[in-house]
Amino acid sequence: MYGNYIKPLGDVLIAVLLLIIFSPLIVLISFLLSIQNNGSFLFLQQRPGLKGKPFKIIKFKTMRDVFDQSGQLLPDDLRITPLGSIVRKCSLDEVLQLINVLKGEMSIVGPRPLLMKYLLLYDDLQHKRHDVLPGITG
């Protein structure tokens, strides 16, 4: 009963409440990051969710898309924006994951969704992390 009804309902209620509380800050950060990133303030990345099913995690885009001559992205420390650095230090880049919670792709508490490339490296015990929804906080 807890895992099927109470926890999902609690996750949605907490996500809605936090989105309302943080909405002025979300609007401000979105506006400022869109200026620094030429109109783009969202970072979407495919991550493994429940049962390893891929979903797109939503975060603030804290780094510019800057490439070298061969078309490879420059290192992170050369691409992070000044505002992006502050947003990351305060963990505000994670706030938009509350939308993933509302979509039923994530939970407030659960194992962090790692990158898709790690799925093939998991042993049986590590694969158990996908028996539950990934979480914003572990």
C-alpha cells in the first residue's frame, strides 16, 4: 500500500508544493540562463529509470555548448557559465527534476539515476537500483 499509493501521492504533493515555492526563482534562473545560453535554459538527458527504462531528466542548463576544432565539447570547467556555477553550488539545477516527479518518472527519495552508459557495467546487485523509481535525493 505504501509503495503503490502513499509514497507516489506524497511525492506529487511535495513536488507541487516545492514548484510553487520555487516558481519565482525558477522563472528568474530560466530567464538569466537563457540569456547566457542563447535562448536555451533546459538540459535534457536520457537516464535509466524504473526497470532501466530510459526517461529524459530535466535540469537547468549550466554549461554552454562550446566545441573545439574537431567538434568535441570542451571540458566542463571551460563551458560552465558564471551563473551556472552558482546554480550548481546551490543545487538549484536539480529543482526542475520536480517535473520528472510529477510525470511519475522520478521520486523525491530514491537512488540517483546514473548515465545510461553505466547500465552495461552493473552486476546483479547494482541492477537492483532499478527496482524502484530513481530519486532527486538518495
